[in-house]
Amino acid sequence: MQVVAELPRIVIGRSSTNVSCSSRKIASFHLGIGRDWDFACVITRVWDRDEDGSATARVVIQWVYDLAGGLLPLSTAVYAADLGPDPRDLSLARSAFGPNLPRLASLKCHLDPRDVLAYACPLPQVKTPRLIFLITGDSGVGKDYCADSWALTINTRSKAGLKARLVSISDATKRDYAAAKGADLERLFRDRMRDDAPVTAFAHLVSDSMVLEVKIITSPGTKLARQGPSSDDGGGGDVADSCPTVTFNNDKNGNEAASAFCEQYLLPLLDEDFQPLREMVRLTTNCPRQGVEFRDVLGISKQPGGVALCNSLLRSDFAGDWTKVDVIACCETSGIMYASVLATHVNIPLALIRDAGKLPPPTISVSKSSSYISSSGSTQEKTVKMGTDAVRKGGSVVIVDDVLASGETLCTVLKLLGDAGIGAENVSVMVVAELPVHRGRELSRQLDFGRVKVQSLVVPRPQCGKADDRFFW
Ligand SMILES: O=P(O)(O)OC[C@H]1O[C@H](OP(=O)(O)OP(=O)(O)O)[C@H](O)[C@@H]1O
Ligand SMILES: Nc1ncnc2[nH]cnc12
């Protein structure tokens, strides 16, 4: 652990036997922190090698930390090398890396998920929010009021002890986010948070979190009464392909209705059962090809109780009414496993969509681009088919799949259903795991399927052993 701080500059050496803060090393610090400093303070104490790990060595090291701790507030910058893994080095790392520290921590988390380079630097834990509720609605419907109420309800009532944090998506938030994630700040500033499809616009930017939209509406009379006639209506109004996760009617004054809504609709989304399912999705890097992160969603079935848990969540999380669903549609291969178990339990027939040549005629067909995982970089196309009698024209269909990634598979199924006379307004989608980074919702919106309600059970957990999973935001 070595530190050079400015005004006064501090060089702190911790080493056994050989004092390593030679003038050569100090010279190299010059390169590390620039030349605009006047002097460096070198703090060094030594112990004999055979006292490594002894009480004496511990006292010596503590002395260095105490002295550095006293001097750091007086410094303006720090040069750091060989920090960690001692957690006491964290404050030195903070001083050394300043506002870049969260970004460095996030990069380390992604590039070294198993913490092989534990000795490189003691970095803070990256806290990834498990779930983000985007509260939307026209100006004056009471977004701030409801957000306050719901955060309070979550913080006091969540059985899993999850904590909610309120954040407004201001320029400052975007700046913090860009610093932490290395995102393109210019683009974040440019892209307005679109009220008509905010999950689509936002989810890929926070791709380790589940993003859900809670839309607040009121009658025009209530809005007028609360806000006055001269208000500027900043919201998007009713948009044809708006598809919020849940909608809250905030016409009644007082907290009672908001709090009851949270209990009924939001708290179940924080159900503890989603967490084990999320953890069952293992990650393999560079599979099936270099640069690809494979999420083994089908592997849930290899874990004790995995299929049963998944099935029960698919059943209970569905925002619609299973008794009004005519058919569950699924596309080979992996989706069929989850769809068939679900179909058995909700007693609904399956419409199987299979590769050409695997279903008896008569069939209808559509061409399909490869899924993100199955494509080998090229744009391969194949034909998939469905029996003409698999769905009734105008019937109500739920598509079930294991993964939503690029959305190619989902859009193919939607096209096929469209050709069979099932309009987007009669279709819902349930997937076990969503990988927002591949922007499947965006593709479905581009192809005019924005009105289709897509629900996913989990966004697989970020592969960082240190993430604090009790942290809701
Ligand atoms: O959103 P997308 O990029 O289309 O990815 C999602 C699809 O990818 C997988 O199918 P795939 O046919 O690759 O593999 P499978 O045979 O295991 O179902 C998965 O089962 C989904 O259907
Ligand atoms: N299991 C998976 N992991 C990663 N990307 C995918 N795209 C489709 N399926 C996927």
C-alpha cells in the first residue's frame, strides 16, 4: 500500500524488511499524479520478515493507517498503488480514484466477476437495484406523492426487508449513472425519457435490473382541481402502444388508495420467491462463441424445485386472467419445456411452433432470424411453422418462452399469430428471464408490437459475487 497525496503529499509505505519507498519509486509517483505538487510525505515503518503477521507487524501497519488517516483530509489528491485487499485501504482508494471509483468498481465487477484480482484494489461493492419502478403519468397526476407513499410502504412492509430509494431522473442522476456504468452521457442527455414506452427506452441502460412501469392516471377533473387550469401537461397522454406494467387511478385524495395499491400490486412484485429463481440462472462466458454471455435459463430445471418454482411464478405473476386464455403458444426448443408444464397446470392447450419439417400439414409458416444466442454472427434465416388449427381466429393467446433477448423469436411468433388472425391486442407474453441488454422490447416496438404486454419473471443477477442483493435500489 503506497499513497502520495497532494498538499501535503504523502507517500506511505508498508513493507517488511526492505523499505521500498526509494527515490526511484517516488519519481514514478510524479508520473502518476502529475507535476504540480510541491512535496511528498513518505510514511514508512518496517518489521523483520520473521515478524510477518505478528502483533508487532499489525501495530506497525495500524500506525501507518492512523497517520495516513490524519493526513488525508489535508490532501487534494492521492496516488495509489498496491492497494488492498485490506478493507482499510478503501478510503485511500476513494481518495485516489475520486469520482472514477464507482466506474472502476463496476468495470471490475463485470470483467472479474470471480474476484481473481482481489489484490488489485479494494473496490466498493456495486449496488445494483434489483427492481426499478418507473413512475409515469401526465403532469399533475401525483407522481411524486405516490412515489413517496409507495417507497414508505415498501420500506415498512416488504417481507424480504428490501429497501426502496427514490430517484428522479434528472441530469445529475444521468451524470452519476454514466460515471458508474461508463454509459454514453451525451446520449443519455439527448434521449428524452419517453412516457409512451419508458421501459423500452430505459431498460437496456440498467440491464442488470428489472424495470417495471407504474402509470398513474386521474380524471381530467381531478387533475384540473389539483393543478389549476394553467398547468402545462408534460405527459404523453394516452398512447396507442403504451403498455404499463400496472396502472393506478389516483382520483381519491389521501394516502389510503395509494397504499392499498402498493400492497396489492407492487409488494407481490418484490416477492422473495423471485430471488432464488434469479440465482438459479447460471452464467457461462464465451459460450457458445467468443464474447457471448450464455444464461442457462433451461438449467433452472436441473435445480431441485426449479421447474415447480418457475411454474408457480408464471401462474401467479400473470397480469391477465388464465380462465380467459384460449391457447399458450411456444416456440421450440427451450420454451416448450416451461410452456408445457404451465399448460398442464392452467389446463390450457398448447400451440407448438416448430422448425420446418417437424409438424404435420396443414401449417402456416414464417421466416425467422436466429435468436441472439443461436446466430453465429451471420443473419441466418429459417422457417418456422404452426398448425393451422393450433389457434382460433380472434382467440386470446399467451406466448411463453424461457428467454427474451434480441426479440427475434418473440417477433416471429407474433407475426405467425398475426397471420393466423390473432391481433396484438389479444396476445400477452410471459418469459422466464429477460436480458434487457439485447433490447428485445425495442425490436417488438419497431415492428408494431408495442401494445403486446410482455412480463418477465427475472432479469438474471449481475455476476458479481459482491452485489448486495438486499439492496432494492
Ligand atoms: O430474443 P431472442 O434473441 O430471439 O432469444 C430468445 C430465444 O433464444 C432461445 O432460443 P434458441 O432457438 O436460440 O434456442 P433453443 O433451441 O434452446 O430454444 C430461447 O429459447 C428463446 O426462444
Ligand atoms: N440463454 C441465453 N443466454 C444469453 N443470450 C440468449 N439469447 C437467447 N437465449 C439466450
